[in-house]
Amino acid sequence: MEGVIDAVTRSLLTRSSGFDWAVTEFVRIVDARLPARVFHRHCPELKSERVATPSGVPVHLQLLGSDPRALALNARQALCLGVTSLDLNFGCPAKTVNRHDGGASLLRDPRRVERAVAAVTAAVEGRIPVTAKIRLGFDDRRLALACARAAERGGASQLVVHARTRQEGYRPPAHWEWIGRIRQRLRIPVVANGDIWTLEDYWRARTLSGCRDVMLGRGALADPWLAPRIRHWQLTGERLPATPWSARAEILAAFAAEQRSTLPARTVASLIKQWLNHMRQRDAEAAQRFATAKRHTDLDALLAALLDPVDAEPASRRIADRRRPAPA
Ligand SMILES: Cc1cc2nc3c(=O)[nH]c(=O)nc-3n(C[C@H](O)[C@H](O)[C@H](O)COP(=O)(O)O)c2cc1C
């Protein structure tokens, strides 16, 4: 996820079990072949032999672009640098990206999705998998299936579907049943994405889409133990208790310790607030901590406010999990 899931965050989120793979922030492809340092900056995991997080979770490099020739050039470059999987972004709703003909703007013409995917799969000559991610459409869902089929015809080996159109932005609900319609008509694996915040959401998304796998976005930032919670439930049928504030504080502190070795302290403070902002959407104590912590620009004062037991509520109270019944 652009601007939020860098290599440090990937490393921390995958310390516990639950993730089968992770994706880099996007490399924006315009025309020329980009220098190696750009790929290394987006994917420091290229230094590891398996292109994986320290805990061994494979990392896929994400490309965002629309010109098939430029995408092919850069896919080739990525392959030479040792990338083990490429993911193409046809979902980004950002106005600046769409104005420059990238991300979800290609969903207006399925032929362009097919050409982009085909150019990249041809460039890597089947040596690494090429996957794609789409939304259900740009303005409406009329071309949802056509775009999914186009990605498959282009040679994508897997398709992630964010169950909303570009027009719908991030507004709930995610239309998981639409992912099911697509899944039934494709031969490649389809992965369900959108609004999976809890174990119950996971269960409903799986049930309504029929997909075996899901992709977590904001939910994994809001609750870094969502993926382990899902995996634990898959393996044992047991529900783990709600994530306590102390566990959230620990991951934020580890994030700060790692980031401050390379970034200015003020930048790290902003990044911590950005992550805390995701956490507060779904957790009462994180919301309370955010209210106190947001005024701090000094990193150490910010961390003290997050770690201070005096500020804590007696127990972290979950906001969102109350809406839906537990899976059977
Ligand atoms: C800050 C932010 C950055 C994102 N960056 C990307 C991206 O680089 N590539 C992509 O395919 N989707 C990106 N997305 C979309 C998410 O991957 C995901 O499809 C969307 O948020 C819905 O899933 P969620 O409800 O689990 O977050 C981003 C979303 C957010 C909120």
C-alpha cells in the first residue's frame, strides 16, 4: 500500500504467522527504463536471496503504469534484478494517478488491461509469475467481468479484486458477492479484497466470494494481529482474544526504533501517527491514545505518550467487532 507499507512495516507485520505474501509500494512506470536503485528502494528485500521479509514471507514487486512498452522494459529490468513475482496495479483511485492514465483508469477499457498484462508476461517469458489487482470498475460495475477476463487472457496467474469501483472509493460496503461472480468465470485463482477488518469479516468475505484467499489492506494496519488471528482460527477453530493496546504499542515502538536509524525523527513521528490513525479507526484505546499523542512532534515525547500506562484505558475496547456474529 502506497505510503504506508514499506519494507519496515512489511517486516513487522509478517513477524507473526498469517501472511503468505506481501506486496511493495508501487513503482510508477511512465516511459523510460528506471535505474536499479528505484527498484531497490521500493523493494530492499531484493538483497535477500529469496526476495522475502526477514521471516521468509515472499515479497512481490508492484508496478503501476499504462504503456505496455514501458511496462515490459521495466518488467525485464526487475527480472534482471532478481524479482520473483510482479503485481500490476489497475485499482489505484488517486486523481493524480488516474489523470496520468494509471491505476483504475485502465478499467474503462478492458483491452488496455489485457495489453498491459500481456506485455509484462511476454517480457518475463514465464520465468516469474505476473499477478494483477483490479477494482470492480471505474464509474460502475459493467466492465468488471470483462476486465477480470482481460487480465486472465493477458496471462495473469492470479487476480486480486477489490470489491468496489473507483467511484466508490473506500466507502462501505465492499461488494464481496461480485468477486464471487468473477471467480466463477475465471480459471486463475481470484483473491477477495476490501473491508476485511475482523475475523468475522474474513469469514463473510470468504463465504460471499467463494474465494479461498483474501488480501488484507487497512485491516492489517488497524489490527496487526488480524492475519495471525485468521490463521490461528483456520488451524484450530479458536478465536484469539482482542489485540491489547500493549501489543499495538510494542509494534509502534519497534517501528520507530527501526525507522529512526535511517529517517529524521520528525518524519518517524509523522509515520507513527499515520499508523496510529489506522489503528484508531477500529480500537477505542488507540483512538484515545491518538487524541493525546497527535500534538507531539518530538518522537520521544510521542513514544512516551504511547507507552505511558497512566494514559491507558483499563482494557482496549473494540469498536468494530460488535457488528457481526462470529463464524461457526
Ligand atoms: C493508503 C493506501 C494505499 C494504497 N496503496 C495501494 C497500492 O499501492 N496498490 C494497490 O493495489 N492498492 C493500494 N491500496 C488499496 C488497498 O490495497 C486495498 O485494495 C483497499 O484499501 C481495500 O482493502 P482494505 O479495505 O482491506 O483496505 C491502498 C489503499 C490505501 C488506503
